[in-house]
Amino acid sequence: MKILLVEDDYMLAKALEGALSNEGFKVINVLNGGEVPAAIYEHEPDVAILDLGLPDIDGVTVLQKIRESKNALPVLILTARDTVYDKVDALDKGADDYLAKPFDMQELLARIRVLARRVGITASNMINIGDLKMNTLDQTVCFQEQEMEITKKEFLILKSLMQSAGRVQTKEMIERKLYDWSEEVNSNTIEVHISNLRKKLPHAIIKTIRGVGYTIAAN
Ligand code: CA
């Protein structure tokens, strides 16, 4: 699996490259945001690690450009900016995960493994997280081998959370997957669906990240 590492801090980039290589990843390191489109085109990376404080273009702008080009490349943001606002902003602009510096290398590797698994997962119809099994083709969900009764919207929310297991989905990200832009969405609609899902599943499976959104643990 190839990782595009967009990081201008040379020492940090080398440390990351070493750790990721040890895990069997091939790392392509670029120092500037402007190099990202060409690097994606040339190397077709599976995952990107993106620093926000780059010498030329802000990382959030780089992220927006990737998403504008309809590229679904999973992106993990690595940054010294760590307010809730920064996190929500990056997630809303299409980041898949967010890790604040200084970070623990083991945590970064674990999160990259989650993204890697997700890249693998999207190639198949099945998403399995512990006792929870989803078939995205026939839209069925089983918990402990028992098929669940689930509405269309609940299915879409659960799919969004399972595909992003280990990462937070903001309410806005979930809404975008559920409704057309034209549809009026009641501000507590997602909460109602989540609450109904929690009645059907062990309560602890879907976690609320206060002020940010929801998540399901990766395993
Ligand atoms: Ca930097």
C-alpha cells in the first residue's frame, strides 16, 4: 500500500517514513502542497497524510482541491492546530481523520491501519466490525448472526459510521449522505435516527463525541 506523506518538517517526515516503511507501507514524501496533484497522478497513493502548515499552500486548501477533483483518497490530517473548530473544519472539508501534533507514533500507525482496512473494505460488499456485519449490496445488517430490522435511513447512517470506523463523522457529514441538498433537514433528525439505532444495538457501539459527531470503534 502506498502512502502520500505531505510534510515539510524534514526530521518528522523521515521518522514517519521509517515507521511506515517498517509496517510495510511504501511512502512518497512531498514537501509542498503544490506537488500533491502531480504526486497523486503519478503514484496513485492509497492513503494520504497531510500536514496543514505547509510552506506554499495551506493544507486545508490542498484537501479541498483533492475533494474538488472528486478524488476519494482517504486523508489523515496531521497538524499542530488542535481546537475543536480546526478538527470539525477539516472533517467537514473532507478529511477522514485528524491527529494533532505532538502525536504518538503507535496511534498514527493504528489510524493508518484503519484507513488501509477501509480501502480494502470498500472493494468488498461486506463490512465486519466485531459482531456487527453489514452487506452493502443487499443492504442487510446482522448482529451476532441475527438479522436486524433496519430502516433505509438507519442503514445509511450505520454504513457511514462503519465505513469510517475509528473516525468521527460529523452530523453534517452524515446528513450529506442521507439527504439531497434541496431537502430540508430538521436539525435533530440525525439524533432521532441514532437514538433508534441504539435501541437496536448494544448502546455502547455508537459513541457520541460531544460537539463533534459520532463514531464506531474500529474493532
Ligand atoms: Ca509544517
